[in-house]
Amino acid sequence: MTYSITKRKFDVVIVGAGGSGMRASLQLARAGLNVAVLSKVFPTRSHTVAAQGGIGASLGNMNEDSWHYHFYDTVKGSDWLGDQDAIEFMCREAPKVVYDLEHMGMPFDRNPDGTIYQRPFGGHTANYGEKAVERACAAADRTGHAMLHTLYQQNVKARTAFFVEWMALDLIRDADGDVVGVTALEMETGDLHILEAKTTMLATGGAGRIFAASTNAFINTGDGLGMAARAGLALEDMEFWQFHPTGVAGAGVLLTEGCRGEGAILVNSNGERFMERYAPTLKDLAPRDFVSRCMDQEIKEGRGCGPNKDYVMLKLDHLGADTIMKRLPSVHEIGVNFANVDVTREPIPVVPTIHYQMGGVPTNIHGQVVTQKNGNDNAPVGGLYAVGECSCVSVHGANRLGTNSLLDLLVFGRAAGNHIVEFNNKNQSHKPLPADAAERTLERLARLDNAKDGEYAQDVANDIRSTMQTHASVFRTQAKLDQGVTAVAALRERVAKINLKDKSKVFNTARIEALEVENLIEAAQATIVSAAARRESRGAHTVDDYGDTPEHPNGRNDAEWMKHTLWYSAGNRLSYKAVQLKPLTVDSVPPKVRTF
């Protein structure tokens, strides 16, 4: 099959139209740049729409709060793997980006005095861990939905060009290693395009679909990660995946932490509020990695609920129907639709479910993608930025605090936008495209078009998901991780042999899925290889073999493993770089044992 390749030129191409992509594009379009935003789905269907709980910012509308408390909580939550310069930057910028949204018309819930309503959330405290604090700026339990729609409307007003139902396939790098654009497939026609740009930005979200039980949308196939890995760039800290404590058992649908923020409690089969035993100060509002482990512990020790004793219950009925319908309307809806439970009257079964990727494409606080070069661990890659869940500035380290994901999108989307505007003002011309700009993409498409036999893409994708679920879920063992490395390497062989029965071009969803599987395998292999190599427990990476010892409390080994993992697809190799313990302006928070 021959492809006619059209070329188009822009100042900036952004891949992905979720919270971070649209916050960046807004900054750029307002500055008068010519921006193209590519999205596999209509922008308001991006996965940001599913975020429920809130945006973390120390506004202090309910109780006294400060950005420094927020900074401390985030460093501690990250189990000291987060970079403290980036965390300081995010926590200081937080109130600013929330007020920006408010001025754009975001419909936040309000207090009687008209200020933005804030609710408590896991791991967020006042006075350095003393007591829980209200920091999550919420729009009921539909905060992501309200945010995405607000940003989309503002982008329409600023005349951002959206390319809807387009899939970016590969980054185009020149001889200097700079990124000069992307190749992309228009789904409606099946045509291939080269989108040339002075700056390219990845904002493709997480790769939660590498696991079988996930709260992620079907579009979250790690496309930005795949593009970066194939272009020879590293993926950082991919062993750290957050399991959200309260996924609806058997459904893979999320119940926001806002439930527990409003006062919901977790109970075992004896009706006991078990989190009081594990975290006497924060109880049900301990950080997510910790709550997930406690739930798993209850189930392992036989206090799970249901016929198979494989879940615990989330109890909300004591909050009263009025509070639930005002503050948590979507939770009530999810209960009815996915668990056949009316949460105003009875508890709902919950189990830890894969939720968020802490790792991603390494970046600095301006959103520039960085690589290891000439002894510098953080050398910027020319023309390439990454923001949101697909990036790793490392504000989340080994475990993300709730509400920091929406904050991350806003802060770094805006910061990257500002940085690109500066770059654009200095660089008026595009770098020339290399002669083989579309070569790699054409090879990938030709292989699918010419394959005579081979497997169906979804069969391979499902095997990736079940393998990852078996070998790298909430609790890991060294043996399981090592077996997983071999199993995923065998799956990569199968990815290379996928066949398309339908070779047509127009809206061929099978072709899109086959191209997505090529991204899934990069994310899966990065995860399993990085996890098997990290011989400690830290944050969300809990390995049974490395239990609690006096020299390594909670299994964390700072002497050997306080460093970021970098995985390279070429040669399936690992490298490492130091954690930045020095903040921008304040004293460092030294590592200590996490207690709650």
C-alpha cells in the first residue's frame, strides 16, 4: 500500500489534548503561536475528564495552610524519590494556577463566604504531619471534568487548531538529535502526515492499559512513552505504578479519595475501621500506597469481605444522603451502575486498582525532555517537551499524593507553554527535516500491511495485561518480577508479528490498535525490567522479599537505591541518575521513616 504523505508546518505540535496538553496550548495560542493539538479522541473525552477528587493547593480557605506544608507532604509521600526542586516549584505555583482556572470560569464548589471549597485528602497535612488539612480544591467529585471543559472552551476562544481522531506515530529527530516534528495518521482517511514543528510536546497521559485491572481509559496506551522509547530516549522510574485503594471490586472503576476526604471509612468483614490500627494519626487519609498495602494485608489475613473474601468495604451511608448527593454525586451514580449498590444506604466493595504512572519521559521544571549526555544527567533534548502523566519531572517520586496529578498538569503545562513562547521568540525559522523523516513510520505501516499471517493485536494486548497483572501488581516478589522480565521479552517477539486481517484505510480501528500495542510493549518492558532491578521496597514498589528491618525500615534502602531508574529500549538496558535533594530556595527535607 502506498501512502501519499502531506507535510504541514506549525510553531508547536502538541500530542494529546488532556489537561496538560490544553493548558500548554492555551498559553501558546494566547501568545499568538500557530499550535496544532493532536488527539485520538475528542478533547473533552481525554482521560483527565475522569479525575474526581480535586486540585491540591495551599489556599488556606478552610484552615491555616502553607506551600511549605504541601511541599513537605509531597516529598514524604514520594518516599524521598521525588526531586525537591521540582516539588517546591509545583507547590509554590499551585495557588496561582488554581486562581487562573477560577478566572477562566471553572465551576468550583464554594464555601458560604464565596471562597473555593477545599476537602481533606490522603497524605495532606498541616504543620508537617500533625493533622489532616483541607487542601483539595473541588468541583463536587467531577473536578477533572470541569477542568477539561473549562480549558477546552478557553482553547476554542484562543483559536487553537485541534486535529481530532489523529494518532501521532513517531518523533522525527535530525542528525543533531533535535526533534523537528512528528508523523501522524489521520484515522478517518488512513493517510499519513508529517507535521513539522519548531517544538514538539508529548502530553499523551499514562499507560495504565498495560494492566488488566485498571481505572484508566482504553486510550491510555502509553503512546508518548512508545514514541520517546523508539526515538532512543530513556523512560524514568517506570517501576512505580500507583494502585488506587478504592477501585470498585470487579469493575475497574474509581471511587475518588474525596469519599474518604468527606469522611467515608474503610471496614473489614468484622465491620472494623481497620486503618485506625495502621495509621493512628491520618487513619483512612494516609497516602495511597500505604492504604492499598493495609487493605491487601486485611484480605491476606482473612478479614476480606464477600464470598471469596477478596475485597473490603467503603462505608459512606453515615455521611447522610444530602452530603453524598451534593459533594459526591458521581460516586452515587457509579455505585448504582457498577456495583448495584446505593451508597446512601449500604457500603460498596472496593479493592486496590492500577491508577497512575509515576514514571515517564524525564523532564526538567520547564517541561523540556532531558537525556544523559557528556556526563550531564539532565541535558535538554532540542525541540522536545513532555508534560502531564507521560512525563517524569519527578514531583511524584515513588508515590503520588492525591490531587497532585491535576496540579502537575496545570503547573507544568503552563510552565512549558511559557518556556516555548520564549524559545519561539528567539527562533524564527524551522530546522530542516531529515531526508528519511517518515522512514521508520512507513516501515511500521508496511510491516502491518504486508503481513500474511500472525496474531490479532488484541490477543497480544490482553496477554501483556494479564502478564503485568500477575508479575507486577500491588505486592511483588523478586521471583515473580524476574519471571515477568522473561515473559514480557517473549511478548515483544509476538508484537513484531501482529497481523491485520483488514488492510483497509478508512477508520480502520484494528490498525490503530496494532499501532497502540507497539507502545504498550515499550511501557510494559520498561516497567518490569526497572522493577526487577530495584531490590528494595519504596512507595508503590513493594517487594515482599525486602521486609521491614532495622537497617532498612519498611524495606527502603536509601544507601543503594535513592536514585532514579532510566530504561532504554535499545538493548533493553538500565542506567541511573541521582535524586535532586536540594530544593530551589528552602532547606532540604532529609529522608526519614514514613509514619502516619
